[in-house]
Amino acid sequence: MNYEQKVHNEIATWERQLFKPPSWLERTSKTIGKRINDLIPPKVHNVMTATIKSIVRTALFGAEYTPQRPVQRTLSLELADQEAKRLFSLYQKVATAEGAGTGAGGIVLNIVDFPALIAIKMKFLFELAHNYGYDTKDFSERVFILKVFQMAFSGPEQRAKLLDSIKHWDTEKELGLSDTDYSKNMDWETFQKEYRDSIDFRKMLQMVPGIGAVAGAWANYTILEELGEAAMNAYRLRRLSEGR
């Protein structure tokens, strides 16, 4: 079996896992998370929405997350995967340490953890794009990053739409949606709700006195794991579809 066939098989396994029915634990955590969200004042939800909107706008229109490393246009898929795993390991360690630190610091630091974790994930995704040969100075590549981010933390229906978009990205990116139109048409509230719902139960445990540091480290570790798997496979799909 050559390397490309191996990757095809791994992606097929990942897709099956992506759409398998939720486990008892996942259903329970979703229910608990919804109850928690219902108790959170609208003002807090508005702050969370504003935070996500600000960070995502920075990713789309700013230069803060643009990597220093050059775009790796000549790496084979196998070498790109090896480097992607190294990058993932590095960022997962950073996120885990950040979660442990804020988890040990009580509610105030847990509030700080929310934007910090998103920023870590955005930096990882921008690095990953360059690693697989895609220049993040191109606006369409930033939109692709955002779609990958959303896919990793969405419910099944939204996830299916985003995966289809990623699989047909070469066609979709030619539609030429401008940066202004994209920002105007973005459903920020749904974006933050899908993201928040996917991590609520884990981040809630981070606030429990006595276990905050351990829970915070575990939460960020698993959240990065989900993102890393989704992002790597999204870029592998693109490379395979382009025959490189």
C-alpha cells in the first residue's frame, strides 16, 4: 500500500467517526451544557460572541496570526504530515499548559482562558496552512481556515455542510466572495453557540475547585486533539484532490 492509499483509508475512518451517533457521555454532556447556557445571563453570551467575533476578524483581516515560516510548497504529502504532527504536538502542549494554569486560578482566569485558547488554535491553523503549502496572505485561505475551525466544533448537520464545502473548495473559492461580504453575511451568534456548546462540559469542569488544573489541562488537550485531527484531514483532502 502506498502512502496516498494509506491517507485515503485514514480519512475514510475519520469521516465515519465524525458522523457516528453520539455516545451516552456526549449526549449527557450536551444536556448539561445546555442547562448551564440557559442559566448564563444574555450579557455574558454577548461578551462571548463579541470575543469570538473579534478574534475571527483578526484572523480574517489582520496579520497577527500570519506565520513567520515560509509557505512549504515543495514538501511531499508524507513529509507535510510528519511536520504537521510535530506542529500539533507543540501546540497541544502549549494549550494543555495554558489550561492547567488558568484552571488552577479560579473563575477569573478561566474567563481569560476562553480567548487565549481560541488564539492558540488560530495560530496552529495558520501554521498548518503554510506547512501544507497554502499561503495565508490569500483571503480565501483564511476563509478555509475558518471553515476548518467551524467544522471541528459544530453539530452533525453543520459539520456535514462544512465538510462538503472543504471537499469542493477549489470550486467554492472561485465564487469570489469579498472580505466585506463575508464578514457581513457571517452568522456570528450561531458560530459562537456551536463552538461554545462543543466545549461547555469540559470547560465547566475546569471551574470546579480542587480539580481545576487537571480538568483544564484535560479539556484543552482534548479540544486541540479534535481540532488537529479535523485540520490535518482537511488539508490532506485538498492535497489529494489536487494530486500533490
